[in-house]
Amino acid sequence: MAENYDLIVLGSGPGGYVAAIRAAQLGLKTAIVERENLGGICLNWGCIPTKALLRSAEIFHYMSHAKDYGLAAASISADLDAVVKRSRGVAKQLNQGVTHLMKKNKIAVHMGDGKLAGAGKVEVKGDKGSETLTARHIIVATGARARDLPFAPADGKRIWTYRHAMTPAEMPKKLLVIGSGAIGIEFASFYNDMGAEVTVVEMLDRIVPVEDADVSSFLEKSLKKQGMTILTGAGVEELKATASGVSAKIKTKDGKVQAGDYSHAIVAIGIVPNTENIGLEALGVKTTKGHIDTDPYCRTNVKGLWAIGDVTAPPWLAHKASHEGVIAAEAIAKELGNKDAHPHPMDAKNIPGCTYCHPQIASVGLTEAKAREAGYDVKVGNFPFIGNGKAIALGEVEGFVKTVFDAKTGELLGAHMVGAEVTEMIQGYTVGKTAELVEQDFMHTVYPHPTISETMHEAVLGAYGRALHI
Ligand SMILES: Cc1cc2nc3c(=O)[nH]c(=O)nc-3n(C[C@H](O)[C@H](O)[C@H](O)COP(=O)(O)OP(=O)(O)OC[C@H]3O[C@@H](n4cnc5c(N)ncnc54)[C@H](O)[C@@H]3O)c2cc1C
């Protein structure tokens, strides 16, 4: 007999498992279906294991620069196997944490491949055979996977996706990173710090192209100073695995084709949504470029069917997926009559983005160029870390904070940062933006001293010609 639920969540990434927890908190009888690992890409193959790797690289970097701090660290070396082992251990710990959270919240976990089998029905094929589950509502949270180069699919040996790059069998000596979005740049930073010779190729005219242009050019200079080769406005036209590595042909900015040999290549050119073979077509679910269309409450065009996270529109970030999970669960509970559920619509302009390269970058809202394109008359503030006492004390003077305000209303349109710990600081501006604070509110806020966060205050003051320490 089919098991009956209020809600079935298909996929247990940060979107799906958070949706399931919130639904259970609101009293819904909830099931989650997962074919691989509870926690999805984020905990097992994405955000968390990469941060564990980057942490090792960061410590290695500081050990290599011990002298700058009056210390000596003799004969330091990196053991890649041990670094990867630590990262996999961290992923496992969090995967077990999600297993515990499912139990604690009495969420039924069905391991297996799930497929929508008509309105309100999910068929699950697992190790123990096939079962059909029914529910009043279904959330699709099947996420996404790495996009391959059409002419050079990843082989896991020489041509890697992020999964291979996270569990390398050997240390790359000469690494080609194709794509300079967050994933490409984080791996470039990790392997560069670990001692590889790294080349980054970016098709667009600047690296981290979704960020503010000032951040892109600052980061490019910094990465080059660290020894990386950066080719922008360049495309990989041929990539072939050989017995000893990969050979690549790269068309550079000037139109010339440059041939090069590398030991390994990481392809980080974007993602493909997991929307095939899950029964979307039969239900007539609308998609755009493969990603499911949703309204700000995560409803699809099919009644009772919702979608969240990477399988929907960008930004493809874990915190966006989780936030949508909460919104969808609350909207469903409200539809089922729960008076304590008060869903709020998703507001994409207040979703921060962070890249944990070295130096880190973080941003929220519009870039200066996008704000101008949108017709705003802007006031821009820019404050360098070299003007901040804590940054100097930490030996972290490389970085800046930039703010973009609407000159008419004082609304913070965007904030952009590069430097140490900025991924921890961006939330200050995100809270302010969400609460629709204006320049006066940021100016009147007291920032603790000494902290790097004082640069956030100065960047606001700077937009109005009032910066104090420069
Ligand atoms: C290397 C890397 C680093 C990243 N770093 C960050 C970061 O620092 N910060 C950040 O915000 N984001 C980061 N991301 C992005 C982040 O991982 C994703 O945005 C997030 O995981 C999306 O969550 P999701 O719930 O939509 O889907 P996913 O996490 O992809 O989970 C989907 C789940 O659904 C399951 N599934 C799919 N189809 C089926 C099916 N038919 N039946 C059953 N189960 C199914 C999958 O097995 C998977 O477990 C990173 C991604 C990568 C690859």
C-alpha cells in the first residue's frame, strides 16, 4: 500500500532537508527521498568539504609566512592525502548530523531514486525494490551537477569536475582551471596555496564576473602576485587527456591559439539542473534553460508541486536553497490550514554571495555598473584595509570594502568586499539591506574596535565624503 504524507521532499540537499525540518516543525507528516547522501552536494561535495580543504591551505600559507609574524616554522610540508582525509571526515560528520536531524524531527527517509509518478505521487526505486509514496504536496529539490565541456567530458583521472578535484589521487603539478566563478577560483586558490602551478582561463573579460568590476581586478592582481597565470577573454578550444596529463589549446584575447601541457584540468564552467527523468514533462512543469520556474513562494505552475534550490533559478547557493526550503514549507503549511505559518516571498536582491579564495570575496546586491545600468544616481564609497588598525595588526592589509548607495533615497543598493574574513562580515550589510536601512542607519551604528568590520563603517562614510581614517 502507498505510504501517505502531507509533504514529500525529493532531494535532501540544503534545500530539501531544511524544507523537511521546517515542515515537520509545523506539524506536517513529512518524507524525504534521497538517492545518494543525506545533505546533498553542499555537505558532501560542495560548500563544506571545500572549506575544509581551503582551511588546510590557509594554515599552510600562514605557516609558510611564519617569519612575517616573528615566528619560525622549520621544514613544513603538506600531506595532500591527510588534507583530503580531513575534508572527507568533516563531510561525513555533517552527513551524520543531517541523519540525526531527520530522526529527531520524525521525518521518514526513503533512500532511492525518486520520480514524480503523477499528481501527488512519487515512485522510489531503492535497494529494497520499488515503492510508491503519496502526498498532498511535493517539493522538488533535486539540485544540480557539474557541467562538462562538450568536447572533453571529465574522466576523473586528468580532467576533473569538482568531485574529482575534492578527492584527488595525486597532487597536480601544473593545473589548468577552466572557469573563474566561485568554484573554479576556490580550487585555483587551494591548489596554488598547496604548491601547484595554476593557470585560470575565463571566457569573459574578467574573473569572478558576477562580482563588482573593482573586486575582479583587485582579485586578479592578487592571484597573479601569488603566482597564478590568469587568462581572461580566452576560451579552451581543445582539451585532451594524454598518458601524462592534458594538452590544451586556448584561444587568447588577441585571437591567437596557444597550446599548453598541464598535469590536470578542472572544468568549472557551471552546473546542469537535475531535471531529467524525474517526471516533470508528464506533469507539464514549466522550465527555463532546464531550471524549474517558480514564483517567490516556490510554487511551480502545477498545483501542489513546489521547487527550491539549484533546480530552480539562480543564484545557485546553499543558503538560497535553504531559505527557499523554509518559505516553501511555510507556504504549504499555510495552504493546509496552519495559522502559525507566515511565509515571506523570496527577495533575490538580498542574497549574499561568498567566495572563499585567498583573499576572500563577498557581496550583496547590485554592482556599481548594474546600479548605474538600472538608472540609479549612485554614491559610491570605497575603503581599503590598509586604513584599518586590526587589518594591519593581523598582517592582512590586502583588501577593500565598497558600498553603492542610491543618491536620492540613501538605500544601500550593493556592498562588495575583498580581503580577510569578508565572508563573515557581509552579513552586516545583508541584515541592513533586508531591513531596508539607509545610509544614516549604517553611519549611526557603532562598530567594535579593533575589528576589520570598521572598514564597513568607513566605506559608508566614504560614500558621503566623510571617511575618517583615510
Ligand atoms: C565545489 C562546490 C562548492 C560550493 N560552495 C558553496 C559555498 O561555499 N556556498 C554556497 O552557498 N554554495 C556553494 N555551493 C553550491 C551549493 O552546494 C548548492 O547551491 C546547494 O547544494 C544546492 O542545494 P540543493 O538542495 O538545491 O541541491 P543539492 O545540494 O544538489 O542536493 C540535491 C539532492 O537531491 C538528490 N537527488 C537528485 N535527484 C534525485 C532523485 N531523482 N531521487 C532522489 N534524490 C535525488 C541528490 O542526490 C542530492 O543529494 C558549492 C557547490 C560546489 C559544487
